[in-house]
Amino acid sequence: MKELGSTGLQVSPLGMGTIQITRLKRRQSIRVVHEVMDLGINWFDTARAYLDSELRLGEAFKGIRDRVVLISKSGKQTPAELQKEIDESLQRLQTDYLDAFLFHGGDAIEKDSFLSPGGILETAQKAVEAGKIRFLGFSAHRPAVALKGLEIEALQVAMVPANFISREYIDGAFMEQALKRNVAVLAMKPFGGGRIADAPLCLRFLKGYIGLFPCTGIERPEEMAENLAVWQNDEVLTDRDREEMRRLTEQMGARFCRGCGYCLPCPEDIPIPTVTFLKVFSMQMPGDQVITEEHDRAVELAKGCSEYRQCVERCPYDLEIPDMLKENIRFYESFSAR
């Protein structure tokens, strides 16, 4: 066990993300959680937005709540909505408190009202004072937002993307400042949201970073056992590993949307990150959450893309977004026809 930043919480080196278990039958998902606990994993990440993930965890931890560290998130941006979601999370998780609560996506942090009296932060802090939350933090998909989050003393846990293609947080100013402040850094998307198939390679890469706690989404306990074995052995990156990372980065980098949203707004109202993530959604979510009216509308809008290319000019990763939209439209239509 390791201390999670400055929180004093003792956690396993890897945690479990719980979006993927929503694809399983309820009883099977609870069995997976218990078998992962038997491996020594004791922290679990969920969110109000992760379908019925909280409900499944609440059932799984009935009677054993004191054995786990629970993290949940909300993206609500008004005090009343935030308070409602915190209370709903507690109810769904069948617990009196969250070990950590994160402002989901960091959008709330960007608002001028975040630090205002009676604002979002104060609402969450009152939940801390009431014993409903132990520690506050944020998740972020944009480095600028993550850096802003580090400036707020009350936020002691951060969750950011980290893999050998998305290195902008762990190789930049963010990680340096997080270590200086002793903010706990949870690594989401260690396998690129399922796009990087070589999990052992991804974990060997992340092992080289001090103070990083990867959150690995799995469906089978065997996957977590394999992840844990890689993390705990003495193997380090080899020259062959580095060559493979270079090859995959060159191959996938031009199709690797980070979801940062810098491409928006689109003059034709295309929700670009939604469309470019459709294939990733299919790897994480149940099929009925992939084929939805919202995604149908997004794809129809994307079909009308006039390729004005403002999105390409804005993208900090030089992605050929019109081509990515076409790829995901083809994928969605094929997935829908199954």
C-alpha cells in the first residue's frame, strides 16, 4: 500500500475504473469487484455519469465499505445541482461518505463563480465539513484546466490522462507542480481508452513516473491480475519497448483525440469529441449506450461536415479531424447494423 498524495489514504498501486463493468450482468459485475479486491486492489473510481456503476459498487461493498477507498465525480456546475448529485452518489453507493470527490472534467473550475462565496467549491467544502466527503479533487482533459486546479489549495486529488501517446500532463509542468504540492495524481486512460492493445507495455512505461496511480478499467479479474503482475515486477522499458512505443505513436497519434474540446465550437454545430470517441465508447459501454438518439444526431450532423477546417487549425495535436469524423461515421453505421 502507498499513501495517496497528502491525503493519508493508503491505497493499492493500481485502482479499478468501473465503466466497463456496466457491460456485464449485475451479479457478474459484483463478483468481478470482489475478485479484484482479493488481488489486493482497494480503490475504485466511478462517477454519476457512469451509468449504474455506483449502484453496482454500492451492492458490492455492502458490509465491507471500510475495506475500500471510493472515488466518485460530478460535472454539475451549480450549487444546487452539485449538492443533489453528491447526495445521490452517497445513496447509490450505500455509504455515508466518499473518500474523494472530483469535479468531473474540470469545467466547473474554469468558471469565475467556482471560488465565489456560496459557489461550487464552497458547496463541496460544506459536504466535507458534514463528513460526506473526505477529500476534494478534479479530473481534467486539458492541461490548462489541470494546472488551474493545482492552484486551488482545497483540491488534493487530480485525475488526468496518462499513456505513452498522451504525455502532455506527465511530461509537462502539471506533474512537476503536482509533485511539489504533493497532490495525488490518478492516471486515467493508461491504455488510451482501450485503443492501445499492449497493456503490459503501457504499464511498464507508467512505472517510470513517481507519484502516479494508474486507474485501470477491466471486465475480468484476470486482466487486473495481469496488470498487477506487470506493475509489481522489476521489468523496465527495453530498447524494443521504446521502438514499439515510437511505432505505435506514429501509427496512432494522428487518430488519437484527447477530448480536450479545443476544436469547438464547430460552425455546423458538430459535437466533434462525441463523434471521434464513438469507437472508444464501444469498447467501454454496453451496446445500447453506444447506439443512442444523441449519437444518431451527432453522426447525422457529422455527415454534413463541409470541412471548413477551423477545427484542424485549433487542434493542439494537429489531428486531421474531418478524416476522423468519417472513420467514426463508418464505424457507427457498421456497429448499428450488427
